Amino acid sequence: MNRPGRFGTATASPEQVGGAGPAAPGRSWRSRIRTVLTSRAVRHIGLLAIYIGLGVAVTWPRATYLVDGKLPRLADTAQYVWDMWWIAHQVSHLGNPWFTRYMAAPVGMQLGFDTIMFLPGLIMTPVTLLWGPSAAFTLLTIVTPGLLCYVMFRAARLWLRLPGAIAAGAFFGLSTMLTWQNWFHLNISIGTVFLPLTLEYAVRLTRSPRWRTAIALGIVLGGCALTNQESAVMAALIAAPILAWWLIRGLISDRSWQANRPRLLLLGGGALVTAVVASPQLISMIQQATAGGAATSAASLTGTYTYYGVGLPALFAPSPRLGHYRIAGYHLAQLASAYFYNQPKEGVPTFGIVLGCMAVAGLALSWRRRSSWWFAVMWLAGAALALGPRLHIGKHIYIPLATDWNGWRVSSLLPYTWLVRIPGLSQMREADRLAIIGLIGAAVLAGATVDWLARRKVLWPAIALIAVAGLLEAGWSGAGSKIMPTTRPALDAPIAADHSNSIVLDLRYGLRGGIGVQRRSWPTPPGALVEATADGHPRAIAYSSWVPAPTLRAVNRHPFYRCLLAAQDGHLHACNAAGVAAAKLDAHKMDIGWVLIWNTNMRASVWYYLVHTGFHRDYRADGVSVWRP
């Protein structure tokens, strides 16, 4: 794939801009407008706007949530909204956003390993302060698919002409794989924005070694770490082979470390910039790990690796998005039925049939270009890693070259088994997300097919057919997902009017999320953390991707919480009369001022416990029962 010219660069003769001499007074403003409209920046902004429009279309009706005041009714969504509020709160109060006492109150918890998305939260702080965290969150979900398209377009332009690069951007950013994550796991979709940027600047550095490129690459990697740690690992997996091969190639050609000193200096400088930009996140992670907040049993961590491997047919199956369409009486759900993933709440990790066929065609049409084979390796490597430590074929599990690892049977043949053993990479629990690396390679190869067709005018109708077929597999509508309101004034007004900073206890109670959680089987009330952003009160519950062990131990030392957990389990007899009396005193000392019961289907032992620890029902609003001491 040859290096094309820049998108948006145009030259004009003197006659085209008003003649060889001075511009006529009546035409000067037209010349200025023409110059602006043909500038590179305007064309890029226009393309970005088109991509954002397409992103809104394929994720409809998500954009309407901004006006209608809706959110997906999920605990993850509530956490992202709370993150937006917390970062804006801490920035405006010059506080540390990586520690909070507004969850797991009054103990608090470190957020070094949480999906707090500091950089997006910081950028959206003005929106959060003016219109609220729900608006900031929804606005991010609206623009992210378009941003994904655009950054992939920029990267693809290093190898493809304009039509192919535009297609590559659309195949990537509008894919079901990423738009599903945009609906339900914003940290993954917005963290993915940095992956094509990493590819672009890493390749630019190898082609034209300059300090500004090395610094830009360092800023991209550091910004990725400040957004999502899993994406930062994937960015490192993309950049490392490119830069390592560049360095090795220089050593082979020059056979001297002295001759390669400039390359080493650029790499060292870029690494330093990365460390400086990412330092707030890195420091918070080190502090949490030093305090024992990143400790977990090896067996439980290894067990999570086995949950998220993608089956081989699913990776290359038609997108389940096809199940939403009917063409000429034929329901495309029959095609979509070939897709199956045993963790449907974690993602839709499939490349899709259209992208897969286009990528294979792109490799066949450009097989003489070395870069095509690099992208094919990238595609297959991402797919191989996404298989996880066990081989899933349909609903069957196979473990080739099986070995025992911390009490779990895993395959020594699959690369993911070895990836997560590398120091610092053990957090990559969701193998399915590594398919995003392969998606980049597939998108560029598919763009090469469009490039080949675009050079032959007689085949232009084929591009239109590909676009239609691709759009059928693109996007995600959030079908089947429940919604919740962004505000509940009747419920929250009395709590917001209480400026005592008392703790709000949401039932069912628990510290939940990803690793180290308490009472995993009890779902977090999705509306609880959203309401916390409206009333500003600390919450007894917590929802984090990593609940620190010191937080769990400190919470369990409180008699009130300890007996409450027993009551929720139906084992209140474990707390005798003296224990209940101690719990009542503990609740008073902690200043638990409000109890919100989101699900009235509670055990009788919970009602009994609340009454005997001094609480009574105050009012009911929006389906939530509110109790006061």
C-alpha cells in the first residue's frame, strides 16, 4: 500500500483564485470563502461531522436520550454518570479524584484500578457543571462512534487512498463490536479512540523520526492510560511490535548502537512523556497496590480469565444486528443466529460477515504489499487473543494442551494464557475485548478492497452495495435494554434539601462491580449512584471495577453493615439482641440519615432489622420506599 497524499490539500492556479494580478474588489470575498472551504481543516471537520451523523444513525435512539432525560438502566451506566460528577466535583474543589468517601461511606475507597475515565471526565467538566453528569455522559456516547471512525480514517490514510481510508474508518467506528460497547461500556469505546492514534503516531515515528512525533505518541499513550487502563494495555501491544521492529531493523542495517542512538533517544523521550502524562493514574495505582487494595487470590483472578473467551465461529459470524431486519419477506435473524457468545452482557465480539469478506478480499488484492500481511497478522493475532484460555466452538469447550493453573484447566496452546502471565497484564480479564486489535487490521484490509474498486469506475456500484450491506451489520440500537430517568425530583428533593452530608443507604446493600466484590449475586440498584449525583450525599454502597480489600475489611468491622448483610441473607439470627443494639448505635455514629429501598421484594428479616435499629418509613416516591432514623 503506497503512501497517498494528504487529504484536503489542494493547489489552485492564479486564474482559479481571481487572476494573476490583484483580486477584483467584487470577488475578493468569494476567493476567501473558496479558500476556507477547500482548506484541509474544513474538510476534516466536515468528514468528522458526517461520521458523527452516521454514528447517531446506527445507534439510534441513543441520541434522543439527551433530550428525553433517559439512561440505560444498568449499574455500569450509573457508575459512569457518577464518575463524571465526581471528577467535576473534585476538579472544582481541587481534590484528589482517585479517592472517595462518597462510596462505601464512611470508610471510602481508592479508585486507582477503577474505570473512572479521568481524562474524558476532565474534558467534560464544563458540561457536567453546567448541565449535569448525565448530559455529559450521554453527549460522550453520541460523539464517540464518530470519533472512532475519524481516528481510524487518519491512521488508514498512511496506507490507503481517500475512498479506502473513509471506508476503513466506517468499518471500524460503526462496527457492532464497538457501538455495543458504546451503549453499555463507555470506558471501552472511548478508550479505543486512542488505539488508531497509537498506530498512526508509532508508524509516523518510524517513517520520519522527529521529536514532535515521539512527544505526540507519548501524549497519546499517556492519555489512554488516563482514560482506560485496558485500552492502554492494548495500545502498548500495538505500539511495541512497531517500535521494536523499527529499532531491530536499524540495528541490522547499521550494526552499531551508536548509529542508532537517535532512535533510542526518541523512544526514551516518548516513554518519558508517557510516564509524565499518565503519572496521576500510575501514582494512584501504586498507592492502592501498596496499601493492599490490588490484592486478590490467584485462583479467583485466574477463574475470571475463563469467562470471557470468544468462540471461534462467533468471531467471524454475521453480526446479530442483522436480526433486526427483514428484506423481501426474509427475516435476516436466520443469518444472525449463527452468532453465539456465552457472555452476552459483556460485548458482541464479532467482525461480521461483510467486514470479514472484505478484509480477505483486501489481502488477496494487495498481497504483494508487505503492509497488507502485517495487517493480516494484526487481525488474526487479535482474534487469537480473544479466544481466551479455552477454545470455545459453539457451546462446546475444548482445552488443547491442557495444563493446571491456580486450580483451573487452561490451554497452553492459546496465546491469551501466556499474555496474562506477563507482569502488569494480569488485569486483562476480558479476553473478548482484545478482538478490537484485530478489528483495526480487518478495517484497513477492507479499506484496501474499496480502494481497488474505486480505481475502476465500472465497479463503483459495487461500493454502493458494500456500503448498504455494511450498514445492515453496523451499529447497535440497544434493543431489549431497559431505561431509567436521569432525575427523580419527588424522590430526591427531600434528600437534596438535607445539607447534613449524612449517609444514604441503598438496599440491597453491597460493595459490587468487578474484582474483590461483596455479595456478587445482589445487583446494585442502577438508579442509586445517579441519584447520588443529584443530592450530593455519600453512599453506603459502592460499584467499582476493583473493590479494594482494605475497604472490605473496614466495612465489615462496622456492626451495622455486618448485621445488615446477615439480614439480607436471611440469617439475622447470627446477630443477637446485643449485636442489633450495637448496630443501632453504629448507624447513629456513622450518621445514616436515609435508607432507600429500591426493591420492595425484600426478606422479612431486613424489615425487622430496620425497625429494630431505629428506622421508620417516611415516604414513597418513584417506586422507592424511603426510611429515616
